[in-house]
Amino acid sequence: MGDFAVKLITRSLILGTSIVALAACGPDDIASPGTGGNITINNPAPTPAPTPTPTDGGTVTPASGCPTISDPQGLIDAGTITGPTGSWRVCSLPSRINESITLTKVPGLLYQIPGRVDVGTDGGFAASSSDTDVTLTIEPGVILYGGTGVSWLAVNRGNQINAVGTATQPIIFTSRDNVLGLNTETSQGQWGGVVLMGRAPITDCTSGSVANQTCERQTEGAADPAVFGGNDPADSSGVMKYVQIRYSGYVLGSNSELQSLTLEGVGSGTQLDYYQSYNSSDDGAEFFGGNVNFKHYISVGADDDSLDMDTGVQANLQYVLLLQRAGRGDALMEIDSNGFESDTPRQTSKIANFTAIQTEVSSNNESNDQAAVLLRGNTDMTWVNGIIYAPNNECLRMHGTGTQPVTLTANSVVLACNSTKFIGTGSYTPAQVAAEFNEGQNNNDAYTSTLTGLFVNGANEAAVAAFDPKTLSAFFDTTTYIGAVRDGNDTWYRGWTCDSQAANFASGNSCTSLPTT
């Protein structure tokens, strides 16, 4: 992740410049991030015009107009946009949602995130009468797209998102280029992403202090205040379930981009389940502190880390698929504390039933982190029932610093790596890393993969005795197998995901296209 302070300042300066430039655009102007391409905005005629026929061979025809929402600002009818699936009505969200609203699924309608869109106003460090208590509800099957590179959804403290799709009607956040049909398997970084800001405890403060229980931080890259942190571990930022976030992480400058989903001080009251990140130019998701419970997490094609966790997060994750594109990405997991080795609480994360894959034998998908997984800083990590398949890479690097360096507890975790397997840096040697992993004990060892369909367990995976995750936390399910997908009959990943060359979930929905029903 590099030097955090430099990264934070760089992101803030560059995003500030980008937003100033964006503000100069008129209401009908749309910036052109990503792969580029032209978009035609047809303002509505004074009298109702005939419903246009799609020009690109698609089946979608645009809705007649934008639905009414309870927020007085309303939705802005931005005309139509046409791509391979047909023509869609574009309804732009207001820059700040001041009343609870529902985005309904309407055939032939897309919702545009035209820039930074705030859900409510930040109510401060603790719950109070200052909270605006705004909830953004998104119905199953709704598609939202970022109209510019600096488009992002900011759910502020004291407010919530209620984005609950279904197994057959996921909610999709994507980019303008995806709508236009311009994207390929390598497209990425075309808009910002989704950021949830909560009041659970964090470390590595930018204001206040951990000791005084006043620790707060500013969202990376935000030119205007987007503050998170508090003292409520059970805080709720709402619900996200059956959600895809595609082509996010717009590159604002060197080492400065947003990621797909950013969880900042999110409390255990937040419900997170069935989430797919596809081709984020940064991380699949990044957790900044908080108390996070998450099941059914999928990251495909992240250009940095598939899972990034830091600043004192207390996290439980189960059923995790981390799938990198060949030749792209850094670590499958980067777990650290940005160099603050004395802040408490220490990051304490538990990950159960995970399958983490750097796909090709000929491809070493890592750069600065030097291994498929990097653990460092003020961190205590627990792995159970895991598979790491990175045949041309070292599997695990641990970097020891401070008086209490990072620790690892592993049970029923198997590795398929190159002959080195372990890297020790800082105060750790490779032998000490092997000892931390407890190689050869507790059903932890090197193994030969028999995974099928990229990530489905075969005979060798089924032969490994499992550990009961429920002994670690009541949040976990008891499982009798390692990895994220038990066998060919286990299809929790199917239907709500999108398919690509990097990972085919047999959902029948291409990541480079939009569903039309």
C-alpha cells in the first residue's frame, strides 16, 4: 500500500483538483473516464416524444421518464444513453440526498451517479440530534452507473444504505463505459466506488486520539470532509446484499485511486452478504477499522489487493473467493496497520472458508507485497479452512515490526506455492513465518490442487479435515470442508454474479454487458 501519509495527501490534492474541473461542467456535460467514447444526451422534448427504437441491436427501450422520489431535489432527467443492450432513460441522483428515498426498478431506466453523491449529512462522532437519518433504499435489479471518473457514493455517519438485491436480481453499480458497451476483460478504474462511513472504533487517527476515544479519519482522496470513526462497535451503516460493483477505483494520480467498496469504521450492525467486486483498479474492498461481519465475498480481477484490511479492524469473514486476473494485481490479501504499531485495538481478523487464487502457473501476480499474502503491522490474523493457490509465487510474507509483531493462527489451511513458500522480513525470518503458519501441524501443509472450474473443491481438498469456525465466533457457520466452495453441488456464487474470462460463475451474465430484465 506504500507510505500512507503520502498516499492520503496525494489522493486529497488530486481529487480536489478533479472535482474543481468537474464543477465547471454544465448540467448536460459528462466527463469521459475509462476507455472513452461518446455519449449523446437527448434532453426531453417539450411534448412527449415517440419511444425510440434501440439503434445498437439491443432489446431495451427507454422508460418514459424518471420516477418521483421523496427528496425535494428529485431526480434529474438526463435524457437517454444507447449501447449494445438498447436505449435507457438516464435519471441522475442529486449531489446530496437529504430525505430517505427509494430507487425503484423501472424497465429501461438507469440511475446515474453524476459525481460525489452524499447520502445524508455527517452527524458527527456520536449519534445525536444532528443525525439526518437518511436511508437510501435500492430495489432488486436496479442498475446505477458512475457518469464520471470522480463519481462515488458516500454514505455518511448517521445515515444508511438499504441495497438488497436477490439471487436472480442483483443490484449493479457500474461505469458509463459498461453501459456503452466499450469495456473489455481488462477495463477498470472508470468511476469511484461505494464508501460506507460509520461510528465503530478505528486507529491511526487523523484527528483525535485512540487513548481519548476520539479517533477519526478522513476518507482517502476526498477533497471535502468525509469523516469516519466513533465509539460504537455495533453501529449500523445499513445493508448490502446481492450486489455487484464493476470497473471502479478511478485513478486520480500515482498511487491514488478509490476502490470498489470501502468500509470505514463500519459497525457490526451493518449487514454485508453476497458481494462481488469486478475489475477494481485498486482493491476488491478495503476495511478501515470498525467491526465488520461479512459472508459471501467475491473479488475478481482487482488490480491491487483482492482484500485489504487495516487501521484496527475487528473482522469476521466467511465464504471468501479471491480471484486475480493473470498477470495483474498485487496481493490476494494485504493485512496491516499502515505502520502504526502501538495503537489499540490491534487488528484482529478471522477468515474462514476461503479460496484465494493467482490463476496461472506462468504468472506471478504480485509486486510490492512480494507474496500472495502480506501480513504486517499491528495485526493478529486467524485463518481456518483455507486454500491459497499461487503456484508461481511465494504464498506468505510476514513483516515483523514493533514490540508485538504481527501474528498468525492457522487451522486446516493448505498451500500450493513455489518452492520458497514463505518470506520473512523485518524481525521475521522465513523459518519463523513457517512456524507462525504451523506448517505440518493442525492440518496445515503444502498440497497438490485438484480444484475444478477454477475454485470448486476436488478430491484433495475434500480430503483435508476441517476446523469448526463457530468455535471462533457465533457469526460463523459450522462447516465440514475447507475452501469457499464445497463441491459441484455448492452453487452459492451462481446467478447474482457476472461472468468473465477470469472467473466464470455460470451465471449467464457477462461483466462486459448489462442485464436487460
